[in-house]
Amino acid sequence: MNTAFLASVIVLCVGVFWGVYWVPVRAIAALGLDGAWGTGAITLAAMLFLLPFVAGKTHVFRETGIVGVVSIALGGAAFALYSIGFLYGKVALVVLLWFFSPVWSVLIAKFVLRWQVPTLRLIAIGVGLVGLVIMLGGEGGVPVPRSLGEWMAFVGGLIWAGATAGMRLKSRVPPLPAAFVFAAGASLTSFAFAPFLEPLPIVAAADAARMGITVLVTGGLWWGLSIAGLMWATLRLDPARVGILLMPEVIFGALTAAIFAGETLSASEMIGGGLVILCGMLEVWPTKADAGHPQASNNAP
């Protein structure tokens, strides 16, 4: 099978897969691991699955250096906020606010990395900001995130943008060990937030087995297999294709939340959300300047 085709299929599947990630997160919360405790358990399970691929390979972290390793861990921290956010906000808005991260990426590229930013990237910033204002303030309110979940996704997207810049420039860690560090960063973040969001969980004995299986499956599939697969695939595809192939995450997240959770978006939220998606597509669209500064996808997964 052609490597590029296989990588494309993997990225597309990851986008669809993460579009329904909110389902096991909320299921685990309903079984007793509410708030950040559930994400902490999920990411610990992922670390257990990935541990055999790290044993004896610590040299890859030394070769990468502290900046690269910390950047991967910060990426995991950002995803932890995204994951926890599903319990405190509308699924579609949480996903859309996460996909606002390309705006932060462009600003970091211009003002921190001092890269030349193409005009198309600047247009992307404008489109994204307009979309954000319409999405959050279309009903006449102040255009800022309203729920804790929305704030977590918004801040998580900012951290993700900084983390991807560090990973792009400094990380040389192979996919499976990188996924382990990613999960470790998410786990530490989750347990740091957990006591402040919800009390120590008490799981009913009747639910313990079902919860344990759900945690293991979610950690192994979403945080282990899919993250490692995405890291492998992004090295073999151009950033534009990766960004576009991940877009189904937004669609599947919104549709499944509407069907199974009864969550719907207002007209202003849909219009603003559409502009945020357009912002992401403009940000990953290839330009001549990309030849000098190859970019990794900022939306993954």
C-alpha cells in the first residue's frame, strides 16, 4: 500500500475518532470518575500501554533535549484541558474553540519565532477573530468563552500552539515514546486540576468493572494508538493535507452531540464556527513561504 495513502487514511480516521471522544469521557464521568479524575485515569491507562515502547529507549529523550520533551508534555497538558472541557461545556463549542488554535500559531510564528508570515496566514487570523466574536457574542453578550469547558478549550488551544512550535523545532522523539510523554503531560495536568474541580470520586462496586474497561479502552485507543498513529502519519504528509483530513473531528463532534446529547448550536454559533473552521483551513493552506518554514498541523487531533 502507498505510504502517503496509508498516512492519509490514518489521519482521517483519527479526526473521526476524536470527534466522538467526548462519548467515553462523559460515560466515565457518569460511572463515578467526574471532572479531571476521568481524564487522569484515561491518560494513566495510556501510559501503561505505551510503557513497553519506552523501556530501554530513554536515550531518545536525551538526544532530543529538554525543550523538545517539555514541548511534547505541554501538548499533552493542552489535550488534557480539551478532554476535561467536554464535561463543562457544549461539545461543539469546545471542539471549535480548540480549532481556534491556528490563530495562536500564526502569532507565535510572527512575534516569537520571527518568521515571515504570508498574507494568507494574516487573513486567517482575521477570519478566525471574526468567527470567534460571532460565535461567542452573536446573542448580544461579551464575545468571550462563557463556561469552564469553553475556557479550558480556549486556553488549551493556546498551549497547544506553543507546544507544536516547540515540537516542530526541537523534538526528534519517535512516535510511541512521544505518545508516552504526551500522555504523561496530560496525566500530570489532570491530577493537578482534579481536586479543585470535583471531590475525590467514589465508584460504586457495581460500576467498577465497566468503568475500568472503559478507561482502559479509551486510554489505549485514543491516547495510545491514535496519537502514535497521528505522529507517524504527520511525518509523511504535507501539513495542508493533515489539517484538512482532521476537520471531520468538528463535524462528527457536533453531529454526535446533537444526536446523543441533545446539544444544538444557535445560528450565530454555527456561522462563527464555520469561520473558525475556515480559519484553520487557511492556516494550513500551502504557500511559497512554507518552503522555508515547514509547518506541522496545529489542530491535531
